Amino acid sequence: MCEYTEYSEGTLSVASESFDIGKRADAFLAEKTGLTRSAAARLIENGSVLLFGKAITKNYRLKEGDVLEVELPEPEAAEALPQDIPLDIIYEDSDIIVINKPKGMVVHPAAGNPDGTLVNALLYHCKDSLSGIGGVVRPGIVHRIDKDTGGLLVVAKNDAAHLYLADQIKEHKVERIYYAIALGNFKEDSGTVNAPIGRHPTDRKKMAVIRSGEGRSREAVTHWYAEERVGRFTLIRCELETGRTHQIRVHMASLGHPLLGDTVYGGDGTAFESKHKRLIQGQCLFAAELRLTHPASKERMVFTAPFPEYFDKLLQELRKELN
């Protein structure tokens, strides 16, 4: 019997055994996962099946010890339902709504988070006034923020606004500015990380810098600025050119400066005392500023949000410790 493990990120790890040697990859996956053979073949053709970090072909023949990593598409979810959940609304008109999303809130329903999301709250607040381009699960959603990252994001209230904002993001005309507390003291005052990001080759729950030839990845560019050095930590401002999953967290970790509190990418070491741990709620990262052109008026708009209470208190304690 083949061993496989399901991950929350929608991936399967499928290991072959001695009696699987010589089987075609599409037939093997269909047999072991319950997919149809045509569905397995489509996943392979789409580059969603990796062997040691590299895509395979559907007629690849299994060897003993092969472990295929299968990135499954998100299942079709039921229509999201309105829920009376408070929203921190920074701005709203008939075309857009800008929300300050709290840390811990998921943007839209998905496996493991069927409700209680930002979309559920938006459906209650906006009623039928949301773009339909994202479908019944992601109405109005133009871009996303990680569950454990708080801050600003813009939501489209009609299809025209959605398309206009999506084009702006694609052309890097929407400026997204984050603040983070990183471990260590940066040698330079500013810099740019231009390093492609893809799924980690061995830990499918993580992302990583993936250079050409090492696996699938997409361009990722982060500009960073050291705003304040606080002893063993640095308050940094990050401006994104691209919006890859975990981009700032991965890029800062690649520089040797993981974000404070980021247990996934190495920011949970012993570099800070337990008295600070009570204030740390996951990675110390906040989307503080959003700059965009309004889809109807074409006015350039700037939205800002203050640091959340935990972030501000943590900074104050670190400053006191330094003094």
C-alpha cells in the first residue's frame, strides 16, 4: 500500500514501492490517489507534480524510492455566506472598500476555514455590492494578505473596478508598504532582494528562494529600508514589486534576518527574552500603507493604518530595553 500524507496547503506526498517500478506516473497517481487518470495527467502537464523538486512528464516510469509531490487544485467550495463580523473600514465608496484586516483573519473561505473570513464579513456589510470576478468564494478579492499578517487591502465592489485594480497590480502600480521587526542588525540602510520564490522542495508547507533549474518559481522583488535599529532587532519598511506567498518572510530570512516571531522561517530563536514573547503573535509584519489609482476618478489615493497595539507595545519595550 502506498503511503501518502495530506498537507493543508493542498499537496500530497506519494511514495512508490518495489511493485510500482516501471508504472507510468499518470497511472500510478490515479491508482494511489483516487484521481482519474486524465485528471492525474492534467496535473502532470500543468507542472503540478514534482520529483525531487522538478516537474515530470506523464509517461515518466516510476523507480523504487521515488516520491512524487502533487500540488492539488483547491476544491470547489460552497458559496460563502454573509456573517455579521465587525470590519475596520478605512475608506469606502461605490467602487472600492479599503479594509484594515486584523491578524488572525483569513481573507476568503478555504479548506479548514469555511467561515469567519473577511469575505463573509464583506458579504454582510456590502450585500450584493461586490465584484463577481472572484466567484462565489472570493467576491471582490483583488489581492490577499496572509492569515497571520494584518493590514490594508483593497476590495472591488464591481467588476470594472476589479479589472482596473488587477491591471494596476499586474503593472506594479499599486504600492504595498509593510513594516516588520526583523532579527539582527542590518549592515546597510537599504537594499533590494530580487530572488525568485517557489514551493520549498522538501517542506511543502513552506516557500523558498528557488534559483533557475532547482524547481518551479516566480519572480519576486522586495525593496527594504532600515527604519530603526533597536538593539538586536531592526524595524524595516518593505515595498513590494511582486506579491508572492510569504514573500517578505522568505526574502528577509534569505538575508539572515527572519522576522521576529516567525516560527516557519527561523524567527523564533532565543534572541529575545520571555518577557517579550507575551507580545509576539506570529510574525511581526503589518501592511501599513496602500497607494493606488481610483478605478473611477483616476485620482491617486494613499491609505495608511497605525501599527496594531501588540506591534506598537513590542517596539516600545524593545526601545526601553535598549535605553
